[in-house]
Amino acid sequence: MKKILLVLAVLGGMGLLQWALTAFLLDGPVRQGPYYYQILMLAGINVILAVSLNLTNGITGQFSIGHAGFFAIGAYVAASVSVYAGPTLQGSLAGLPSFAADSVLLLVASAAGVAAAAAAGWLVGMPSLRLRGDYLAIVTLGFGEIIRVLILNIDAVGGARGFTGIPRYSNFFWVGLGVVAAISTVRHIVRSSHGRALLSIREDEIAAQAMGVAVTRHKVTAFVIGAAFAGLAGSLFGHFTMYLHTNSFTFVKSFEIIIMIALGGLGSLAGAALGAVVLTVLPELFRGFAEYRMVIYALALILIMIYRPQGLLGKGRFLGRGKDK
Amino acid sequence: MTAFLQQLLNGLSLGSIYALVALGYTMVYGVLRLINFAHGDVYMLGAFAGYYASKLLHGRLNGGLPEAAVILVVSMIACALVGMLIERLAYRPVRRASRLTLLIVAIGVSLLIENLAQIFFGADPKFFPQILPERMFEWRGVLFTNQQILVLATAVLLMAALTLFIRRTRTGKAMRAVAHNPDAARLMGINVNSIISLTFALGSALAAAGGILVSLNQPSIDPLMGLMTGIKAFVAAVLGGIGSIPGAVLGGLILGLAETFVAGYGSSTYRDAIAFFILIIILLCKPEGLLGKGQVEKV
């Protein structure tokens, strides 16, 4: 009962927020309102990405640098469903009011995107997670680039021209729900026995195995859940920008997500979310320095790792420095 | 048959470049247990060092082999210094931290080099000067160029020199000792810091040689050229058994041959995917690599 009330409260809250945002930013009195709305949307999508990558990189202590690949799969698969299967589905939903029909279509497309990203996560994670963390890093890096090259060569999704004509189904209501879903899922995992297994793997893989933790199975599960949320973020992204190009999914995007969680503190949920928001808003404030953005990111990453490896919000309980809580 | 021999030659020439870069990965992995992500970028810096050196030298040496040799040496020295600098500034402070921290720092260094290079060199491709005019030879229908021979000869020479150095000299022995067990090596009076520094210098110099040799063949160089080659060379090192020097050479050659044959007989679109495919297969079947020794992780 309490849970149902909570879900209703979240739904109502997001609905109210969406109504307020539409009234003030999109149709309302605020100058450049749509621009702020866009930043808000992107921040939300980045929070989903950062929180989901944190499950693998922060909580399990593995290292994936191909999150943009799963983001891309989710975006392209969901967008293809909307573009190619959407009209047929729309016909069968003709009786519903337009916002309900849009929501159903978004949910169907997102489900496809999430499923595809999760399947890809399993394919990538299965061979590489059996081994030590550094193999995952290189496999995911290669995977991210190859997905991009493959998409570039598929003509049905626009190839090098980019994928146009995607309907705009997502709004802050859905992104907000996605953020809540990602954060609460990861929170629940961390507090479950699965989460304790993940933390034990992070702290000492050999000891965890000796205690009977099925190391590979737990690692792969966490990785697949992370990939699935990246797919969700992709679907929400595609249905917001209405246009997809592989340039949004290069390794630079993967690094951006890594820097978000490293800045906030690997393994810290609030840190990941905060890092995502900060790194979405800051580049908008410093547009003049766009050229130096990646240089600054890279330097920040090195300096954080040397001087404060637990990140800004980490509690010094990462990488065997001190005990968990 | 001629087509086969032709592909074989092209594959060996490409593979020897992967082998040169893979050696750096494997050597650094041997002493630090670190995948040096910045290694591919050192290879890129090697090509650019050669590019600027040849601009400076232009007209003073009238082309040909001597100029190519001077450029090769200059670029190898420059990259050896860069490699030592990277190790000193970025890796040494976190050497005692967890491997994950080290890995993240390595990624940061790679990103930093790539983006600084884009600012300083410009993001668009540059054309490496034609130091050695291409000449074609034919032997029973197989076409080969003087550049391919130079690539093969230089690669073989450098690998032979490296093997001799590691097997026959005292410093080489110290290097093997550090790779085997850094703490024990330190107790035996080996200066571990300077050996690690030297390993970075050697690996980076070999990567620079790879960068120059590639640019002689394919003269278009850009700041991101190290990314794919870096990944592929790493795959080559894993294929041969990471930490094993003959393994890196073998892995490089196999990868080069595999890529050339796939591009020659299949489709060139999937040329870049083959390395990834090999990596997955090797991780599934024989994660210690072809020549690597299976190691049990100890507490």
C-alpha cells in the first residue's frame, strides 16, 4: 500500500512538474525557456547514464568505457521502432487521446531499446567479465567504436546522414520517471544481497569468490542492468532530439559519463547524479572554451585520481581505502 | 597463388607495425600490470614528431634513406622522453593505489594527449612528406614496394635489438626481474623506478618507430590515428599473451595477416571489426594468450 502511494506520488509530482515546465519554459514568460528546458532534459538523461554506469564502474569496481555504445543501441533501436512500426501502432491506438497514444508508443519503443541494449550488454559482458577488470575496459572501448561504425553503415537508420523524422514523444515527465527508476533501482540493488555481493567483488574479488559469491554471474547481472538503463536513456534522448547522429555516441561521450562519476565519487549515487548535472550545465556556461573542454576534463580526471580518488562526494570508502560505511 | 602471396606480404608489413606497438603494451604491462591507454597516442606523437622533424630538415638532407633514418631516430628519442614524462608525472604518483585508479589515470592521459594534439596540430589530417619515393618491384607477379621492405627490415631489426637487450644485458636482466617481482627486485638492489622509466622509454620509442613506418606507407596522419591502432595493438598483445615479448610479435603478425586477408577476400567494411572478434574469441578460449603463461591470482 505504501509503495503504491509512493509510485502515485512520484507520477503525480512528475506530471505537475511537466505541467509547470510547459507553462513557464515552453509556452511561458521565461526568455529562452525552451533552451533551459533542453538543458534540463539533457541533464536528466545524463543522470540516468551516470547512475547506471556507476553500478558497474563504481559499485562493482569493474571498468567499462563503452557506455555510449549501449546508449546508441537504445537510441537507434527505439527510434527505428517509432519510425518504422509507429504508424501501424498508431492506427490501432486511434481511439485514445493523443498524449496517451504517444505515451504507449514511447513505452513500446523504449522497451525495444532497453531489451536490445541489455542483450548487447550480455554479449559484451559475458566473455570479458570472466576476466580481470582491465579486459572489460578494452573490450567495451572497442565495442563502442564498432557499434558506431556499424550504425554508420546501416542505411535504414540514416547512416552518415543521421536518422531524421523521429517523433517527439519524450518530455520531462518521462525523463524524470527514468531518473527516479534508475536511482531507486540502483539503491535497491546496493541494499540487497546482490548489492553486498557486488561490493564484496569490488573490495576483493578473490576473497569474495572464496566466500562463495558467484563472481561472474553478479558482475554480468550488474553490467546488463547498467546497459539496459543506458538503452532507456538512449530512447528518451532520441525521442527528444528527433534526430540521431553517430557523432553523439563516440568514445568522447563514454568518457564524459566516466568523468561525471569520477568527479562525483565512484560508487556514490548522489555523487554520480550531481556529477552528471554539473557536467551538463558547466559546458553551457563556458561555451567560449568549448575547444578546451576535453583538455580540462582529462586534466580534471587525472588530478582527481591522484589527489582525491574517492571523488568529491565519496566518503573515502572506495578502493579499499577504509571500510564501507 | 600470386594473390595469396601478395596478401601475405601486405599482411606481414601491416602486422610488423602492430607488433612494434604491441611490444610497448606488453613491456609496460609486464612491469606495472597496467594497460597503458596512452600508448596509442604516443604512436601518434611519433608520426607527428617525424612530420615536424622532416619540415625542419627539409632541404638539408636531400631525401632518401639517410633522411628517413634521421627522422626515425629523432622521433624515437622524442617519444622516449614523452613516455618517461608520462610515467613520471601521471603513473608514478598512483603506482601504489589500486589498479582501477591507475587505469583511470591512463585513460585520462590518453584523452589529454589526444585533445592537446587536436589543439596544437589541428584536428584535420596532415600529409606526411614523401621522403622515400615509392618504387615498385615485381617478383613472380607479386608486387612489393621499397617502403614495405623498409618497414619489414626496420621492424625486424628493432625487435632483434630489443630481444638482445632484454636477454643479454644486465639492464635487460633487471627489467625481467622487475617484471617478475618488483619487491624482490628492489631487495636485490635494483632501482625499480629507473627500470620502469626505461621500460616506458623503450616501449614509446618502438611505438614512435611504428608511427613513422606507417606514415611512410599511408601518408595521412591525424591526432586520433592512435586510437584504433592502439586498440588493435593491444589486441595483438593479448592474443600473443600479454607480458610476453615474442607473444606480442606473433600476435601483431597474426592480426595484420587476419586483417589483410579479411579485407582482401571478404569485405573491407569489417576490417576494423576483425580485431574485436579475435579479442572476444581469445578471451573466451585462451585468456592467457598464445604464448603467455597462465597465472593463478594469488592473495
